[in-house]
Amino acid sequence: MALTRNPIAWLIGVFAILVLASATFYSVPETKQAIVLRLGKPQRIVNAYDAKAKFGDTDAGLVVKVPFLENVVYIDKRVLDLDMPQQTVLSTDQRLLVVDAFARFRIIDPQRMYQTVGTEENVKEALARILASRLRNELGRQPFAALLSPERSTLMDDIQQSVNRQAAQYGVAILDVRIKRADLPTGAPLDSAYARMKSARAQQALTIRAEGNKQAQLVRAEADANAAHIYADAFGRDPQFYAFYRAMQAYRETFKDGTSTVILSPNNEFLHEFEGRSNK
Amino acid sequence: MPAQFNNDSSDGGGPWGGGNSNGGGSGGGGGPKSPWGEGPRRPTPNRGPTGRADFDDFLRKSQDRLRGSLPGGGGGGTMNIPWLPIAIAIFGIWLFFTATYRVQAQDRAVVMRFGKFIETTGPGFHFKLPAPIDTVVMKKVEQINSVDISGGEGASENLMLTGDQNIIDIAYAVRWKIKNPELFMFELAEPEATIHEVAEAAMRAEIGRATLNDAIGPQRAQIAEQVRQRMQEILDTYRAGIDVRGVDIKQADPPPAVKDAFNDVSAAQQDAVQVINQSKGYAQQLLAVAQGSAAQFDAVYAQYKLAPEVTRKRMYLETMESVLSKVDKTVIEPGNVQTYLPLAEVQRRRALPSPAPATPVQAK
């Protein structure tokens, strides 16, 4: 009987110490801020975000609390990711644009954040809502070209500032708001953009071909002119002989194939000697 | 956890010493509670907080008992002796493995004590406090990672609006490495997703400033470099501890839907070059013919000048001879005869295949 009773008592003792230790000590990693709640009431914050504190100088590590009375809620200390769903924005010149934005934020006041919304998920939801409506409002006031242009960054700064004011009530600081994508919606707007690109290219192709033909014609014309000049230079020395010379060439060329019938008069110069008369 | 913590606090001693001092302090009967303390199953009559003197006694007794009891009540007490050294040896090995670590050449080790950052150590062999107290995370600082940012052929991720409101199909990769391991670990919740999003934002911002022709062609490298700088700036504002090494634009084309039109432009350029080349060929040929004819004429004319009458006559007769020898000839005295020209026959003859006209010529 005693054999079994004693080890059980020891085990219970060990267990009690374990429970007590785990209820007293807790470790806070560098990536978290811990809110210590005493019976549900926020008592203090351990390892709260401090922009100046270096890692290693923070309050992270092993920390003591009052066992059983106090419990700990961890809140992320890092820069968190807020990816918003795509939304369609209508610019002032009535063109649709699909905008995909993201923000980076940090919980700088964990207690306020815990009391207002409770969890990180809820913070994200609340911020996404604020940011989405802010984005739509601000972007909807811009012409289409401005949404694509570098001016966008100042626009983003304005949005960030105005969202930050609202985010502060959740204990959150928005570090950055950026447009990840700003695209034409698929369907008619995209197709018409393609059509415009195609027509622009078709025009370019036509221009290139026409320009090529023009160049070619100029080259030919210049060649014709050069040739004429050469001929004129050579033949102009004796136009009469040229006429004769060229006629001879033309006769040879014309009657080359021998299918013609020639009717000659005996008075023809070729037949001048034919009749044997000497008319010299 | 607490048990191991205690082991450490009484560093020099074996597991027994640590366990016992703790047990005594907490006043419970849980003295030999360390993992090797399962042995004493025997009842201890004087269990309970009876003071330190009793405790040493108790310890000795329980160790004796341990030796005696473990082989299952068999008489041979000598068989039980190795248990303590084995336990110490196991503990030593455990201590060695958990209190030391090696950092490979390409790594940096981030040491944390209960989650608190202690230091970043370089390559080599290092000591730390045992397992649950100090934890070490290795980060590959030398390794260059590459993130592909493209959603496959024609995916919407690849299509971007350029500054001149055209659409470009672009695929690129970002090369990065960890610059500062502790920032990388502690500052960003999702470093890799952040790189991805920052890359997209930076690329779109740059493409939004460029024209389509620039982005497709000459300014690609410049755009990539600007994207890299912009990414680095943004990540630095997040204190991400990331070094963006480079952005590689793998593909920057017009979208597939308009590719034909773009191809037609390059075809048009080829066509234009072709037409111009043909015309140049024509020009060369024409020039050569003209020069040849002129030279020929000059040569003949030089001879003609020497004896104009004779040369002219000779040329005429030679030409006529050559011409008239091949054709049908009819000599008619004008005026004397009423001329009847058998045109029908002439035309029929002309229509005949080539050997046919030869026959009448030869017949003559």
C-alpha cells in the first residue's frame, strides 16, 4: 500500500510545482508585446513597442506575474501585413480601374487595441474597412492619368495620414499605404485598350511600309535621272548619228524573230544597187 | 521546464543534487523528481518536511534503496551500481548538445534567452545556456534568395499599365538576401510576402512612368535598377533587414492579345527595308546599263568620226542584211502594179507555231 501511495504524492508535488511555475513565469519573445490582465483588467504591458529600443534592450524574456490572478495576452509587435481585396474605382473621367492596395501597420498601443477590438484579426478587419473607403474616396476624385502617374505617391501619403488618424483610436500606426496594382478591369475596358493598341500598331506598320515605298521610289527616280544624264552626255555630241545608230539597234531588235513580212519598194536605199543602175 | 531550469542553476552538481535541493526548498516530498528519479518506489516512513538533517539522511537511504530495489527485489545489489554514472553521462551528453551550437559559414545565429534577443553570432562553435533557456535560430545571410513574380502566361499579375496607357506583359524576379538577421526575424511579420508586395508596387510605379516602347526595349535595365532602389527604400522604412540585390526583368512584351499587331510592325520594317533594297538594285542595274551603252556609243562614234560616210553606210547595210535575212520579203514596184496584199495569209502565217514561218522563208 505504502509502495504506491508515496510516489503518487511525489508526482502530485512535482505537478503542483510545475503548475505554479508555469503560472508565475512566462516568456515574452521579441516579436510580441504582452498585456498582463489581472482578473481581466489590463494591469501592465511588457515589451511594449518603442521605436528607439534596440533588440536586446527590450523587456522581452522571462517575466514574473502573480500566479492564477494574472494572465497574459500576446499582441504582435512586428510590422503587420494588411492586404486589401481588389476594388473597382471610377475615375473622374469615367474610366474604371481595378485597384489592389496593401498597407503595413504596427500595433503601437496594445492596451488600446485590446480594449477596442480585442484581436489582431479584428484590427485588420477594421483597418481594411477604413482604408478601402478612404481609397475609393480619394482615388475616385482623380482623373485616370493621375492614378497611373508618379503623383500617386503624394496621394498615397494623404490617404495614409487620414487613415492614421482613424487608426490611432485602435492603437495602430499605419506605416505605409501602397497601390500594388492599378489595372483595367477585364472585359470591355481591357478589350478596348487592346483594340487601341492594335490600331496604333497597324498605323505604325502602314507608316513604315509607306515610308519604305517612298524611299524606294526616290532611289529609282534618282537612278533614272542619273541614267538620263549619262545618256545625254554621251549621245548629245552628235544627235544625228545617235538617231541613226539607235535606229539600227532598234531594227535589229524589232525584226529579231523573223515572223514579219516586209514589203519593199525598189526605191528603198537597201535596194539601191539591186537593179544594177548606177545613179551616182 | 522548471526541473530543467533548476538543473542549470546548480550547474556543477548532478541531476540528483539539483533535484534534491529544490525538493527540500519547496518542502514537498518530491525530492528525486528528476527524470531519473523514478527508482524510489519504496515507501518512505519519514516522508514530509522534517528538516535538512533528515533530508541528507533520506537522500542516502533512498539512494541505497534505489540500488537495492531496481533489479526487482533480486538479492544482487552489485548489479544496480551503473545507474548513477549512466544518468550522469546521459545528462552530460544532453548538456553538451543543448549548450553548444555550430554556425555554418553561410549562416548567422540569433541567440534568444526566453525569447529575448541576446546576440547574433558568426560562423564557428559557440556555447549557450541549455535548451529551454537559450534558443538559437540560424539565418542564411549569405544565401541569395530569388522570388519569381509572375502568375504564368498572360496572368493578370503580369499585365501592367504603362505611362502611355498601354498594357505590357511583364515577368520578373527579385533577388534578395538577409542583411540583418535580427531585424529580419523580429521586425516583419511576413518578410517574404512583404518582398512580394513591395516588388509589385515598385514595379508598377516604375512601369507607370515609362512608355510602352521604352519598357519593352531600351530602358529595361534602367527600370529594373530603379525598381531595385525603390524596393530597398521601402523595405528600409520597414526596417526589414533585407538587402535587395537585384531585379531581373525576364520578359517584357506586349500582351498576347496584341502580339500579332506588334509582329506586323516588325514585319513592316522588314518589308520597307526589302523594298528599298530592291530599288537600290534597280538603280545599280540602270546605272550600269547606261554607262555600258554610253561607252559603246562612244567607241562606235570615235570610229564613225574617222570615216563618217563609209561607216554609216556599212552599219546600215549590215543591219539591213541581218534584219531582212530573217523576214519574208516582197519587192513591189510602186505605181505600176495594182497591189494586192493577202493580209489573211500574212496573219495566218504569223499565227502558226514558230517552225512554220521558217518554212516559207527557206522555201524562198
